[in-house]
Amino acid sequence: MTTTSTDHRIAPDAAGSGGLRLDGVTLTLGDGDSAVTALDHVGLGVAPGEFVAVVGPSGSGKSSLLAVAGGLQQPTSGTVHIAGTELTALSDKERTAARRRHIGFVFQQSNLLASLTVREQLLLPLHIDGRLGAAARTRADELIEAVGLTHRAGSRPHQLSGGERQRVGLARALMTSPAVLLVDEPTSALDRVRSAEAVQLIAEQTHERGTATIMVTHDTAIMDAADRVHEMVDGRLS
Amino acid sequence: MFLALRDLRFARGRFALMGAVVALIAVLGVLLSGLASGLADAGISGLRALPVTHMAFDEKATSEQFSRSTVEQGDWQAWSKAPGVERAEPFGNTLTNAQVTRGAKKGEQVNLAVFGMAPDSSLAPSPSRGTGLEEGSAGIVITREIADLGVEVGDVLTADKSEVRLKVVGLVDETVSYGHIGVAYADLDTWRHLHYGLPGDLPEAARRQATAVALTLEPGADVAVVEKATATRADTKETTFGASPGYTAESSTMALIKGFLYAISALVVGAFFTVWTVQRKAEIALLKALGAPTGYILRDALAQVVAVLVGATAVGTAVGLALGSVMIGKAPFSLSAPAIATSSGLLIGLGTVGAVVAVRRITAVDPLTALGATR
């Protein structure tokens, strides 16, 4: 697979000011004989407001795709652009700042902080960025309402169900109005009905707020909500 | 402190246990400081109260100088003429026993640390009750520890061996001790009777002797010449504390116990925060993935450490002070603000060092572990 053959997957307006674009991204883990190619010349464009699902078996490179797209890991070669900035050209410190301002992560099993209430989980990203003010509090309340948890705003993670936790994780990811939303196996802890609800909510928020969203999952049942679906096999995207 | 405070509240049971350990160590720190100051007071407060900078001893007396040294009249005369010497006065020191032979406590045995001095010298006491010393009158001025035994101004004590009758003429109402024995001030001849255990007339040679030359030196005075000429050695007043019976052993034992206490505390705090940080690894990875700089997480963790240490030390110190105030008078115990401040400061400081070593591992956490199901 070459970079040119992946051009059809780059949405027309993703290369400009918004969205996410990966070009010829290769990630090799380890070295010598034990080297593994986790991502093999991956090209992918996601426009603002577009919801892309990437499915594949475990070990196919889905998590590596999120790690590279989210600036958690530098690719061996290739480039990542986020909201018009070349993420792969930034220093470690700048990439950390880009993560906190432009990228929203929704983690597997939501990954909330045990000691914080729902409302505080949402305020945390803005506190980290030094922007915790009245506007942040208003936005937190608005997002909590958007994910239907107003009655749970003061609860801590251990008091929430799996589905509620996942919705908090989504709301937290949206707090900074990120250009890109990266969602890692959002339904691994949920039953079928809750899974469908959670993914539907992600799709709604993506369209409403104009984020470029990538969701990786091995659960083929939840792909209907996505605008596009790609399959990942052995580090290659089809 | 956004996360630190909320973690403190959420895991309050665990933090309370660790805080209790630090608080108990702080209690022990206050009590040990009080005991150390109390022992120091009992051991050397008499020397500390003397208005001198140095003491010159017979150069042959290298330890327990106060019982081994003898100086001659010629020595203090030579010292007082030497350059850089403001004052040089004879000082006598001896430990003796006496019996109350007149007074309410008749028959009572009393230990005395007798300081001998010329009544007109700068060393002479200023009694809060009664009168001062007078040459040749065999009057003594007692201090609080002796008064606490029931001895009063106007009582008469009779010294063992010499059978010298000592009339209590004055009282200094302060704890003034030497070697855990209350100080009694006497004129030089009375001191000589007690020191040599001689009644009646003193031999001529004894009348020209004292234990040491009490000196007030100008800062930076070079006294090598007069030291050589008189075969004496001038020690600073603080150095002479070590010559007081038991003082060095007591203070080094206390310092050793306190040192171990601080080391244990630092290790306990370090161990707690090591476990705590390891437990938080997933949350730290999450924070980093959310874009928190390592500095943000470290600051948060250290603020938590300092909050716990300061809080626990404050509680422990307060309890220690309450317990200590009960002990005053019942044991050699005194509360000194600088000693307690040092003790608390060390506890917080060394605890922080222990915790810093522990929370440093925050820097090594890889944000990548926030992805996937590796937890």
C-alpha cells in the first residue's frame, strides 16, 4: 500500500483549517528481528463534523492509530495534521499542549478520576490549561446536560453505571472544544443497548460540535452510526 | 491543588493513618526536645547564666575540667593584665552535701553545686529575695531547685566533712543547676572550705586557689601568650558545657534518638507516597494523556505532601505541647520555642525529601498506557 493509493480516504476539507489528516504514517515498534510494524503507510482524512469508525481485531494497530493521531506517540515516518498544524513536527512539550487544547480523548472504560465528581471531571482539563473560570463552569453544566447527567453532576465514578461513566468521559473530552475527538473502544464495558446509545451520542455530538472523530472498535454492531467505516488489518487501513 | 485536595478528601482514611504516624512522631519530637532542653537546663544552666565568654582551666585538665582543674592567684592576675581581656575573675566549682540544721526542714539532706566567687565580682548573683554574698560571712545564695526542697532564706545548712555552717542569705528564684544539682553561690573562702573539706583556718596555699579563671574576652582576642605563661587553656563557655557531668552523653543520646526519629519519619512518608504514587499510575497516565504537563502533576502531588505533613505536624506539636506542659516540674523538662520549631521544621523538611524521592516516579509514567485495556 502506498500513500497515493490512500488519497480517496482524505476528506476534501480535512487538509485545511480543521479536521485531522494522516499521511503515510508508519509506526514500527521494537527493533531488529523483533520489530513489529503497527501502522503501515496509513493515510486517513477526517473532516470537521465527520464520524469515522475504524474496526479490526485486537492487535491490528487500532490503538496505535489513536496514539499517533492523538500525539501520544511519534510515528516512525509520515505526518499528522490537526486543525492545520503539523502535530508530528512539534516538540514533546508542544504536543502535550496540543493534546490539551485540540484533542479530546474518550478512553476505554471511560477512565475517570476516582476522587472527582462528574462536574469536576469536566473542569479538570480546563484547570490543567489554566482556564478554569465562570465560562468553564457554564460549559461544564451545558455538556453535562447534553449527555443527560444533570441529576448526576455531584456523583463520583463509583456511584455511576458503566454507561453513565462513558457519557462523562465523552463530555470531558468535549470540554476544550477539541478539533479532533479520538474514541477508544467506547463500548467494551457496555451491553448492547447501552452501546448503541453511547455511540449514537458520540455521533450526535460530532455532528453538532463539528469535531473530526475517529472511533476504534472491534464491535461491528455499533458501526451503523458512523459516517464512514474503515477496516484495519495488520497495520493497514482499507 | 485541584486534584490533590480532592484525593485527600476521597482517600481520607489512608491519609489519616499516615498523618497519624507523622503526628505521633511530632508528639515524640516535642517531648524529646522538651526533655533535651530540660536535661540541658539541669546540666548546664548554672554555667550558661554566668556573664562570661570563656573559662581558663589548668592546661593539664583536658576533661571534667571543673573537678580536675586548679588555678592560682598569679594566673587570674596575669589574665586580667593580658591584652584583649576585659575581665578575669577566679571561679570555684565543687559538688557537696549538706544537712539542714536550722529551719523548717531540719535534718533534710541537700545536694549543692557550689559556685565560688568574689562577692564584688561580675559572677556574683543578684538574689530576688534576701541579700547578696558577703566576704567571709559563710553566707550562701541558693537557687530554685534547692528552695523547692523546702530550704528558705534564713535557714542554716551544715556541710558534710568540713562541718562548715552555711547561712542561707538569699534566693535566686530561677532554675540554676549544674550536673543536675541546684547551684548555691558562695564567696571564695567559703567555697574553699567546702572544696577541700577543711574547717577552721585555711592553709595559705589554699587561699590562693580556684577552679578556673572566668573570662570576658574581647571578640577575636589572641590569648596564646598568656595561656602559655600561665599554663592554662581558655575554652569558650559553650565548650565548658561538655565538662559538666553527664552533659555530653545526655545531649548526644537525645540527638541520636531524634535523628533516628526523623529518619524513620522520612522513610514512612517516603514509603507511603511511593505506594500511593504506584497506585495512582493509571490516573497519572490519564492526566498526561489529557495534556497535563509533568510539572503540573508534580506540583499537585507535592502540594498534597506538604499539606499532609504540615497538618499532621501541627496537630502532633499541639498535642506534644499539651502533654509537655503537664510534665514541667515533674521531670527535667522545659519547652523552648526555637527547639520545637527546629524539631517541627525538620520533620516537615525531611518528610518532604522522602516524598519527593517517591513522587519523582511520576515523571516516568507513560501517557500511552491510558489507551487500551492494559489496566
